[in-house]
Amino acid sequence: MNLWSENNCRLCAAPVTFYQHWRGRDYWHCNECHALQMDKLHLPDRESETALYFTHENDVNDPRYQQFVSPVTQAILNHMPADSLGLDFGAGPGPVISKMIGEKGYQTTLYDPVFHPDNSVLSQQYDYIICNEVMEHFHRPAVEFARLKSLLKADGKLFCMTQLFDAKIDFAKWHYKNDITHVFFYHLDSLDFIKQQFGFRTVEVEDRLIIFSA
């Protein structure tokens, strides 16, 4: 199955329908998992992405930033024992969650293709994976979720945070799509597809917080 065929969803490979044009970029809506995705021809290159990432002000000591990520932080503290081994996947320049739980004795390894590009950390499995404001950046979400599942130990948990898309959203006014590195927006049905396709036992959703259990 070619997940990169011209008119197919990059997550579930189902046909997509043109959705909207915005500032030089086309967006397509999946007919099956209902994800919304930027046209692959308009995806930003690594240089453009990196330049934008360097403009983000992710200060790990900023109380507002700590509050923003608190749903993930609290979920890890609630679900995982302190002797668990974690991976912060897509940690970025300010791995605030790893810092906050590290202060409570948790050990978390950092990985980011730009800021922490040590591929050797992807050769072992983890009790939990943090994927905070990362999954919307995936150019090939099917590939990335297969990799994330393979990095989890049995009974491990994948803690994600992103803003979900649904038909009630006024896309033209939706601030979340204004970041050009946000290229894939998930619907609740997309999360169900991920659970089934990649072998997660459950998926729990509470606003921006998404927890997949292996």
C-alpha cells in the first residue's frame, strides 16, 4: 500500500478530498479517518522548519510554559512509577516536561532530529514516550506512529498532546494551522485508526491530552 500516492491520506491511505486553500497551501480532508493534512507538495523543507523552531520561546523555567504542558506532566506522574525509563520524542530546544518530571526522580532520554539528533537512543525500548506538540509536525504520520509503537515496551504508554480537528472548527480562523510546520491535524477517528492499525490496546482523550497504551 502506497501511503504517499497522490490522493491518499498519509496516515490511513484512504482517499482524500480537497478541503481548503490558505496562503499558498492546499489542505486535504481524509474520507475515512477524517484527518486534515497539508498537500505534500507544500510541506516545508527541513531548513524552513528549523528556522521557525529557533524562533520558539520555549523556556523550561517559564511558569506559563510549564502550565501549558501540565496535562502531560501530570498524566505521567499519575500513570508511571518514578523508576520508569522514558523518551522525550521531539523534545525541541526546551524539554520542559523532562525537566519537571526529572525533578521528581524520573529519567527521560531526549530525542529530536534538530536539537537532540542522537539516533542511538532509538535502538532501545521505553516504559513511556512523551510526544508533546509533535505529532502535528509529522510529514509521514503512519511511519512515525509505527516507530513510536516499536519503541514502547509491553504495557508502555505514549503521552501525546496536540489540538484535534473536527468539522465545527472554522479553519480560516483556526490559529493552530498558522504555524507552517503544523502539517497534519488529527480527528478522533484518526486516533482510533492509530490505535487499531499500530496495535495499541487503548486510546484515551481528554481535550489536548492523548494517551495510547501498548
